[in-house]
Amino acid sequence: MPEITNKLLEVKGLTMDFGGLRAVDTVSLDVCTGEIVALIGPNGAGKTTFFNCVTGIYKPTRGDVLVHPPAKKSQRINGFKSNRVTTIGMARTFQNIRLFQNMTVLENVMIGRHCRTTTSILGAILRGAKTMRQEQETVNRSYDLLEKVDLFKYADEFAKNLPYGAQRRLEIARAMATDPFLLLLDEPAAGMNPQETRALDELIVRVRDTEKIAILLIEHDMKLVMNISDRIYVMEYGKEIAQGGPMDIRNNPKVIEAYLGEEADA
């Protein structure tokens, strides 16, 4: 297990109501430097709604979402737009693949670099030295990321032509292109076969170890969760019912009843 130091994300008492429906009910969670943290629970437990509140898609009804970027000022980001959350240093993927299918693999990653460039519209038109330099840096960084996720050979392919597992890895590369300190993955193994899932398992750990990016993931594949997570939070009906290390969660009666037992009975 990596050395864990300071908190990067601190969520306190997060609540999200949709009219009379409470989708997330007073959930608290934190992620520290060097951690892989998993958020699990049955379908409808409120996990993706929680992610949406943290990443600016929804503004929580109550609670605090605090970020502590390395070497930067801490901020309360409730109500921040998604693009601003990304600029601060939190990037995410989605349960349903959201690639630009008719653009190349390289172009998809280059789009992720947009929030880290400073070229103005005038600069883009005149194509001065600064613009040209930033464009080349974007290309170089994008190729580097494709190599890190084993997609370099597909750089000039259209995204839609990639195998399914490779499309998932491309989404991760595009998120990494924003230079995040925290990467949020929403069911990254969904729809993958066992071989693709094993490769994803290795990739997530490698991103954490070599890129120094902490990970928060939602995932139904319990083998993957137990293999790579340092800590696990469990939700049911919008509430947090357990948290702890993999062995604690595996043996927790509430979790067995709410989630693991559901899988065993299937």
C-alpha cells in the first residue's frame, strides 16, 4: 500500500434531493494522496449521483465538497461548473463511453489538453510562435499518454474503430490529459471481458504509481475492487453503510446483505 499523506478530496455530509426523492443522504468521503478508493453499492444506491455532485454536474442540496490540490489553495467547489472542476484538477470518465467517435484517437486526447492551453482566438488565427509551441506540446503530451495506456499504435485510428476495452482506456487517457491530481472513474470495467478487466486493473494501479494521480472509482466488478482498492465506501439507498479496507468490507454483514449477497444470489 502506498504512503498516504494529505487529503485531496473531502466530502462532508453530501445530500442531493430531486423534488421529493433523496438520492444521496448525508454521505461523507475522502481521498488522500496516493490512494485508490472505491465507492460500491447496488444499482440505484446513488453512486453516480454522488460523482455528479462532486464533479459539478449537480449542485448538492446540502453538504460540502472540498478540494485540496497539491501545493495550491483549498477550495469549496459546491456549484462550480464541470469545466472549472476539471481545471482545478479533478477529471472523470463516465459509465457510458463519451468519446468523439469520428475523431482520431490522438485528437480525442488532444481535446483533453484544451483546459491547459492559453491560446486565444486571435492567436489561433495568426498562429504565432506561442500558439505553434503550445500545439506541439499538446501533440507530444498526447502521444506520451497514448503510450502509457498502450494505445500508441492506434493514434491515427478513428475512436469508433477501437475494440471496446481500448475505448475505455482512451477515455482514461483523455481524462489524464487534463493533468489531474484526482481521477474519478465511473464503472471503468463495465462491459469488459475478463482479459480486458485484468489489463484495466494493471492500468489503474500504474496510473496511481507512476503518474502520482489518486483514484476514486465506482465499480461493480468486486474482484477488481478488492484487488486494487486501499479503502472502500459502500452505499445503499443513498446512504453510506460501511467503509474500510477490502477485508473489512468483504466480511461486513451489512455489505454482504446489501451488495455482495445480491451478487451471490444472482
